Amino acid sequence: MIATEHPLNPAQGSVAASEPVRWSIPLALFACVLLAFFDKVSIAALFSDTHFQQAMGLNFDTTRLGLLLSAFLLSYGCSSMLLSGLGDRVDPLKLLSGLMVLWCLLMLAMGLCHSYRIMLLLRITLGVAEGPLFPLAFAVVRHNFPRHLQARATMLWLLGTPLGAAIGFPLSLFILNHFGWQWTFFCMSLLTVPVLVCIRLALRNLKRGEVSPTLARPRRMARSVLYRNGHFWLICLFNIAFLTYLWGINGWLPSYLVEGRGINLGQVGWLSSLPFIAMLIGEGVGAWISDRIDRRALACFISLAGAALGLLTVLHLRQTGLLITAMSVSTFLWGAGAPNIFALLAKATPPEVSATAGGIFNGLGNVAGALAPLVMGMLIASTHSMDSGLMFLVVMAALGCVLLLPLLQRY
């Protein structure tokens, strides 16, 4: 199998190091990812709300609640793989604008929904609509930033993930406690409008890579090289474990703190945001360090191994302050690897098919990661212990670290 490092080439659609850097691009993408993550996590904040459960016909059925998030992630991952190629062919601004309008309408529909089946269908549709976002953002940064700035540019838009969780959970809980569960969806729908304006202003005149019909054959050849690249597939498998941690934490952290540890988030909802603030800081620190030493695989290995050790510590703590601190250390270390895994992907894949590579990478990770909230819900239901869900994440993280071992020296 072929495993080659692909240096960025301005002729292939990547910006030269001497060209002006448009930091407004990742900042606008950050706003978009932030909004999309609000849409993702808002449902998890409702898992413990009795009014939402009554409206959906549930009675804290952890399996069916977990399925609401898993179904979204499954459709999100499939969409990321199957629709990511659009980012290599369609104007990014037009594609992203259309997707955001659809997000707005879907969140509005969720606020009006009073059926579990319809809510499940809407979550699946939202997953399809959000699937192309990450591969599209990855391709935009790769084509518009030199290699030595890619981790930092990626970090800027990836910050929308932990910040979305850090703000999204307490914001959803605040709206829930003061206005009811329906307004958690209505508010997310309204927030789409200013973010869409930012995207329309910042993403004009982007570099897009190859668009000429005469370059269609080289792109097909690049896809062939991609599919035969063993290191690419190892990175994709590692990303499965990496995203399993993320979606497991995002899906069950509020309920773990409430049901598993007896913490009243209605009074101290800010506690649920601290691990995600730590994740945000970790992304910034990890990107800054790794852009200087350029050891992307090593940074990812240390990140996931440290996150797993942090969760193991959480399982042995009972005091609230120490528990939140250990959880925050775990998420900080996970965050340090997040921008590096995209930079690692860029080092191991051809630039001509950036969106395709990003889509497969992101899609496989999320299809498999989609099972995390459901599996955790089933484990919790069968063992009657919230801790069993965290232990599942520890095991998956350990497996991911083993998969990355062959890449530590090369990348």
C-alpha cells in the first residue's frame, strides 16, 4: 500500500507562503461550526427534562434518548462521506449558504415537534445537512493557508466544537429553565441568520484547488493514491476512537453529572461547561506547539492517551470539585490533539482531493462515533451504573493509541 507525504503545492490550489493570509476565513468557519455544534448538543441538554420526555413519549429511556444523538451522528457521518466530494467541485460559499438555510428550517421544525418518531427523522435530516461542513472547512483551510499555519487556522474553526459545548449546554439549560424545551430549538434557529451573514462576507473569492476539466484525470489519480494509502486508513481508524470520546462526552456528560454523581446543574450549570472550556484551551495550546515541532502523530497519541487516563481518574473520585478538575484535564488533553489530527491528515493525503479525504475521514469517524451515545446508554441501562459508559470511552481511547503507533516516526 502507498503511504506518502504530500507537500502542499500552490499550483494544486494551496496558497503560497508569501501570499497574504485571510484569518477572516477560519473565523467565519468558527462561527459556523459553533452554530452547528449548538444544534448538535441542544438535544443532550434535554435528556433529563421531564417536559421534553413527556412530549416525546419517553420516561428517561436511556437507549431511546441515546438514539436521538446516535441517529444524528450516523446520518452525519454517512453524509460526510457521500456528499464531501461536493466541496471539491461546488463553490464553497454557495454550498455552505444553502446548507445553513436548511439547518435553520430544521431547528424550527424540531421546536414544533411533539412526536419521538418525527424528532428522530428531523435529527437524521439535520445530520445529512451538517455532514459536509467539516470536510468543506478542512478543504477551504488547506487551499487558503500555507502548511506552517494550517494547524492554527484549523484550530480557529475547530474551537467552535468545545466552545459550542461549553456555551451550548449552559445556554440550553438556561433557555430550558426559563422558557421551556421548545425555545432551545427556536433560539438556535434564530442564531443562524447573523452567522449566515458572516459566512457571506468572509468566504468570498476563495481559492478552490483544481476546477478545470483538463485536471479531471489527475484528480482521479489522486483519489486512487488516496484509497491505496495505508497510513490514511490508519488515521481514519484512529479518528473513530478520537470521535468516540468526543461524542460520548457530549452526549452523556450532563446526565452523568446529574444522574451519576447527583450534581444539580439547575443551580450550578456552569460546572458542565468547565470541561469544554478546558477542551477549548487545549486546542489552542496543542495547535501552537505542534505547528512549531511538526510532530502531528505524536501530538495525537499523547492527546488521546492523556484523555483516557483523565477519565480513569474521574471514575475513582467522588468530591465534585476534584471530579470536574479531572474531567477538565481529560478534555484539555483531547483538545490538544483536535487540530493536529487534521494537520496529520493533510500530511498524508494528496491536496487535489482534500474534501474527499476529509469527508471519508470525518464520515467514518462519525459513523462509528455515532454508536457511542447509544452503546453508552445500553451499558448504563444494563449495568445500572453511569461509570460503565466512561469505561467504554477509556477502552476505545486505548485502542486508538495502539493504531497510531506505526505513524509516530513518519509524521
